[in-house]
Amino acid sequence: MSFYEPLSVNTLSLFFPTFIASYSTKNEETQNNNNIGITLYNKSLGISSLINKSKLTNIERNLLGLTHRIESILIGLLLSDGWFQKRGHWNPRFGLKQSIINFPFLWSCFIEFAYLCSGYPYLGKYVLRGKLFYNISFQTRQLECFNIIYNLFYKSVKGRLVKQISPELFHYMNYIVLAYWIQGGGSKQKKGLEISTQGYTLKEVILLANILRIKFNLDPKIQLSRPDQSIYRNRSINLGPSLVAPNYKIYLNSVDLNKIRPLISPYFVPQFLYKIN
């Protein structure tokens, strides 16, 4: 079944739970058949037996942490479509939502974070201009291991919690981060690549461009695009209209794209390879 075909309301709602079960089983079998040893570095940890456990013991929670790979994927997704949710003194949880058309990408991300989740992705729907659309999301548990990355991105500004870009991001930027940032927020433009930075201030976009320039020896250009207030829904809590700023994009030309392509393509899902080809 193709996710690029239009689906009726009844078809999708009845089909989805069965599909998730069969899709996860098929992927688990594939992973098991291909495994010839214990390899944790730069590999997905896959679906854990903890996923069906609603509440973890303190020992189990303390054993959960972020590998270098997961930390990099997390940062790349936070730069694009991902978000953190934190309530009071509780630990943060990570969430990601995609259109149903982007299910392969969402599922590949879920497989990476599955050992930190208490359930499978779930289906959502919304109406826009009289048309019904579907999306798919997942959220992790509320875990202490997220606090370092949470504090890297979220700051309190005049009593409001705001998602920001800080200079410390330089130390975390690598090709895995870049790959997931482009998959979540990149688009093909002629022979180059455009990376969305909607919702960030010009100062933050300049900082991101400089990180790309220094880390990867690229020559990024900053472009102005039309403001879109909808992007601020995941950017902060209780943001007022006065904080809405113009939107910017970072453009990489074909020379830069050719330079990074072989280094980021191993982390791409096949669905999104067109963005860098």
C-alpha cells in the first residue's frame, strides 16, 4: 500500500493499527536476521521490551540514556520539526509529528527513539480549508537524560519558555545532526538546497550559518522568506504576536551540496534522498 495515494477516512482509521503491528514485526525480523553481533555505536537500538511497560522502576529509568547517535538525531530534529515538552519540575519528553505521507521518515525516527518510548506512533487528523488531513506522531517518556539537550535549546525569556539557538550548539554539530536537520526542514532548490529556519531570529540564523561555515567549510547564504506564524506553535509556550519575527532560510549551493552529500546520505531515508540528489 502506498502512502502517496489518497485515503478515505474509514479506510485509514481501520487500517492503521493493523499496519503498525505488521510493519513493526516485519522490521524487527529484518533487524534480527541481519544482526551478527552486538553493535551499539552508530546503530539503531530498535524496539525494546520496555515499550509495552507503562511505568518504569527508578532503576530502569536510570539505565536509560542517550547514545552519541541518538543525541545527534535529537538535535537535528529539534532544529526542524521536533519539540520538547516539560511540565513544572518533571523531566522533559521529546515529540515529533509528520504528515502521513512522511510515514517512512517518522517510522525511522521512532525506531531510533523506541527504547525511550512507552508506546507506538499514533494517528491524528485535522481539517484545513474544509479538507481532512492525517498526521502521525510519537512521544517519548519523560526522562532525565533529555535535560542537557533540553537546556541547550530552551530558555526562559521574561517568564516565557522559548526555543532558542545558542553558541554551544557548535560543539554538538556533526553530519548526523545536519542529515536529520535537512530531512526535517530541507527542500531542493534548483541545483542547491534550502534549509528552513522559520521561527528563529536573524541573529540565530546567522549563528547557524556560521556554525555550518566553520564546522563543514561551507558557504551558506541567508534568504528572507514570507512570515508564517503557524511555525511558532512548537517553538515556545505562550508566545505573543510581538515576538513574531520574519522568516529566514539558509541556502547551500551545488558546490556545498556535492561536498556534504556523501557524508550525510547514509543517514537519509530513501524517501528524502531527492532533497540532496
